[in-house]
Amino acid sequence: MTVAAARGMRQGPVRALASVLALVASLVVCSAGGAAFGRLLFDGTQFPWLLREAAGTLLLGSLVWLAVFGWAWWRGRSKGASGEPESPVSGAIVGCWVGIAWFGVALAFVLALAGMGEAWASARGRAPALLRWPVRVKSALAAWPGTEPLARFDLVPERPRRILDKALRVLRDPKAFRRLQADDSVRAIAAHPSFYPLASDSELREMVRRHDAVGLLSHPRVLALIEDESFQRRLAETDLESLLDRALAGPAR
């Protein structure tokens, strides 16, 4: 708040508000047409089909943010001969609230990481190193009555968190993992012409046996599979949560 107020005093209210105006405009435009922009932009390219909407949304949001921020920054320039802002007091007030807003955005991001870290820890016993600090921040907020409501805020939707938790539990349980491999839906995916040759690759099978997710995702043959649009569509049509529930439920009696 102090730093933002000082910047607002030097730059004036319009420039102090420029970043927030740009963020709001970016969110509005992306929510209205980000996914469609990604599909249109990458249509006919080798860019992975599953990532087109997300990449298009990110690119469109960045362009809108830069355009609105540049316009607001230009609009807020000083018109006086001295170059000093005309409204330093209102600039400091606006800057203070802008600081609060950006602190809220940063805190929401940290809490989203903490939510993923908690889901990982519940399934694997311990969160990865990258997510431990956000989990500690959330625990510290939850320990104080004044900040405890903030700790309950989570940007990660409930369904993705459930899927992450179930996927990690399946990977941790060898029996559940074998049931997942034997599921009819997984067999249907494995029967796809682009996937079938990978199933007989001894190097990839060894990585699966070792649960080497990093090695698998960086392997050239797996990357080529991810770029196959027909396979991506087959994967997107699969009800992943039901598939994981069947693997965790065990054999029917």
C-alpha cells in the first residue's frame, strides 16, 4: 500500500490505475472470446489441440493488457510545464487501493498453489518443494482469527482438485493403477492408431513401470502423440473422473 501510494503521488491517479484497468479489460475480453481466438489462431497448425484455447486466451489477454495499459499510461501523462502530476493527493489515494488490489491478486495466486499442494499432499503424503511455501502461507493465515477467512478462499475449482487428488491416489496405489490400465475406456484410448505403437515401446514401458512422469512427458514419441489432434479429441471425450473412480473403487463383488 505504501509503495503504491508513493507511486500514485508521483504519477497521478490515471497512471496509478492503469494496471488495474488493463487487468479488468483483459479479463472481460478473454472471458468473452479468448477460447474462440485460440481455436481460430491455431487452426490448421501443429499446435496441440488441447492447449489451443488456453494459449489463445493467454495471448489475447496479454495483447489487451498491453494495449489498455499503454493507452491509460499515455492518457495519464502530465499536461503541466513542470512535468509534475496535477493531482498528487488523489493519485496517492488511488495508488493505495491499486496496491491493495494487486496484493489480493497475488494472494489469490498463492492460495491457488496452496490448494494444489494440499491435494498433492493428501494423496502422496507430502507436497512437492515448489508448493510447500504456499501451503505454509495458507496455514499461517488459517492460524489467526483475523485472516482465517482468507485461508478458505481458493481459485482452483472443486472438480479439477478432485481429479488431481484421485489421479495421484491411483498413481500411488499399484492395484488401482492396474485397474486403471485394464479399464475399457483406457483400452479404447490405447487402441487409437497413434497410441498403439507406443504401448509396445520397451523404453516407454520401463518409464511407466518406474512412474517416471517427467521422462514420459519429455519423450519425443510422447510429444508427437500429444500433437496428434485426433488423439487429443479422443482423450477430451473421456470422462476422466469416472475412470479414476472405477480404478479406486476396486473390483466389483
